Amino acid sequence: MDIRLLALDIDDTLVDMSSIIPPRTMAALHKAREQGVHIVLATGRGYAGTRNIRKQLGKGYRHIICFGGALVADYATGEPILHHFLDPEEVALSLRLGKELGIHAQIYQGDTVVFAKRNAFTDQYCSTQGLSWREEERLFEHEWSLVPKVLLYAPENAEACMAAVQAALPPQLHALTSKPGFIEIGSRQVTKGTALQALGENLGIPRENIAAIGDNTLDQDMITYAGVGCCVGNGNEAVKAVADMILPSQQQEGVAWFIENCVLTTEP
């Protein structure tokens, strides 16, 4: 395979809950980059939420896709290259759905997470990613702008809550998941796939020379767009169904396996 751009989901694809890149995977990533392959993180996290991952990877990477495709940024500085925000009415609708279902809802203002009331989930979410946060009593009444996505969290009855949200959303919005219980609401026109397409075109890299690896429905569009779309073995069954390749699981370092077997070239 002639892979020139490799897009990687982070959570449950590149790393587990520890957010530590395994040594074998790290070595494979560096070798691929040294051979001229563009390695692009493509995540539902915001830019600040990738700080620990970027610190581990070090310098030499150029681009990053954040907020499920709503932001394409410079890897080193976080400066936006492309970005898309929900309309205030779309934000209000998404928040109202969370409130009606009685589940946690939060939005993003830059790299600050905003929610109505601090709880165990917000503590874990913000501390894991090193994010700033603030409580906003008027979360559901305020008119919010510059919001890339709305995150609802349903630790119980996740499937039923997801179905209710999907049924209530207008055609221009969709709800996807990146981790169990996460309901990520964003523009149907903006996905990891559309961001990957735009980035590939900007770099002059044809679709057939692009690979993508993910695990959940937030990754599905980039997996179907890429010339070689891959799902790790621990991934969502619906995503596996549309992938070109099923890799070893994240725990078995499926990212490393793909790079070693399908990306790296052997010197003659």
C-alpha cells in the first residue's frame, strides 16, 4: 500500500483509558513520520484535550482534527485552518434534548467546557484531558455561539437516549458516539471524514493514498472516506461492517500492526 496520510482516532484506538501511547505504537508512528507519512490525529476532543497525546508524540507533526471534524488546526499551535460552529438555535435544541432526557449536557467555548453543574463525570472528563471548565446556571437559557459540538452523557439507558436524540434532531444535525454513553451532536455536514477530505485536498494527497483508523461511529465517516478505512478489533460492530480492514484491538496495538504491515516501506 502507498499510504501517504494516516488519520488516527485517539480514544480506544490509539490509547486506552490511561491515555498513554504504547511503546511499540510510538515507535511505529515515528518511523512512519520519518518516511514522510503525514500522521494526523482525528478526535472528538478539543485541541487542549490532546495536550498529553501531543506531548508524548513530540514535534514534527503538522495537523490535527478536533471536535469530530469541526476544527482542523495547526498541530503545534492550535491555530485554526478550518472550523465550523453550530448555530445558536441548534445549540439550544441540543441542550434542551439533554435536559428533557434528564442527562448531563455540556458545550465548549474554545477549550473551556461549560455545564450547568459540576459532577463526577465533569471532574473525570476535565481532569483526564487537562481542560478548564466553568459552571453556568443559565446554560439552558443563554444564547450560545462559537460552539463546535454539544456533548450529552447517558451512563444508563444510552441506547434509548441516543435513539430519542436522533429522532428529535433536524436533518442538518446528527448524533454520534465516541465512547460508551457519549452522545455527540454536531453538524451533519461536518465530520471527521469531511475534515480528512479537506486536509487531503489541501496537501495534494489523493483519497487512495489516505488511511484512517477508528473504533466508533464518530469515526465512521472518515473510515468510509479513506482509501483504506480500518476499525480496531474492539470497535463498534456497525463501524466494522463498513471498514476495509479489521485490525487487532487497541490493547493488541492495532495501530502499530497496521503501520508495520501496511505503511512502512522496506529499504531495498
